[in-house]
Amino acid sequence: MLRTFRIASLIFCFFSLVALAGLAGKVQDTFDDPEGKYNVTLPKGWLAISSKDRLSGKTDFLIVYGIRENGALKITTMDVDAKLPMSDVALKHETETLRFQPGYTKGKVENFVVGPQANGSLITYDFKNTAGQPMIGRNYFLRANDTTVYVLRFTGRANTLGSLRNQTDTIARSFKLK
């Protein structure tokens, strides 16, 4: 009887810890662009690092998962033709920029649904860093208006960023213009 009670207590404690760990993994933080253009919601483990350029005075930032090598997010904009479909924007970016990275392996372009009105595109690819280590890139293309597209560029180690697809998708879907 006492042994059954101990086993039941241990099982209860185990499942309680699992539930608490699941809740702790859901903690999120919001990153607001220093220039006030947009914000994104960051899952636990992602951290924004800001630095100020001494010459220009411009604030630059990088969002990382633990350390830069595990996962890094850089958000930029690009000007595009108003009639260009988002999948073509991604392919154009690939031919003009991505293919020049060391060890680049052509990726696939996917449609990325952001909301009921705004659709985007996603390209996932492999490359090698300067030390020859396998890396993954995941670029989300989100249209802000007819001629402006925001690019959320995730890069990181293949063994780390590869398993964070759900988190990078969540960050991209949380992207909001102010």
C-alpha cells in the first residue's frame, strides 16, 4: 500500500514538472524596433541585442537564440516591383544574394501565410560558415505595402536552428507594423 502511494506520488510529481516546463516554454517577450517601425514577439530563449554605431549614431540590433551561432535574426527591408508575386521576390533574392554564400545549397520556396490579407514567402537553404560548419538559413518575406518587403533573415547552426522551425514561424507571424 505504501509502495503504491510512493509510486503514485512520483508519477504525480513527474507530470507536474512536465506541465510546469511546458508553461515556462510559452513565456514571450516583445521586441520593438528602435526606429518605431514594427514589433515582433519573441519566444523564450530569444534575446535582442542592441548596439550603437559610434560613427553614424545609428542603433543596430540582432536577435539571437542563446548565442549568435545557434540562431540569429536580422530584419531588413527591400524595394520590389508592385506586381511581383512574393514567391518571385524570394527567388530574386536567392539569385542576387543567397547563392553567393559559401557552400550554398539551393533551398525551396514556400508560401507563408501571415494573416487573412497579407501573404508572404519563405525560402529555406543550407550553407557553410567561414569555418566550414553546416548552417541553415530561413528567410521570411513579408509585404508591408506594394513596393516594400520586410525580410526576416534567420541563420544558425543546422543542428539548432533546424529544430526551431515552429519558433521562427511564430516570430514571423507575430511581425506587426506600427
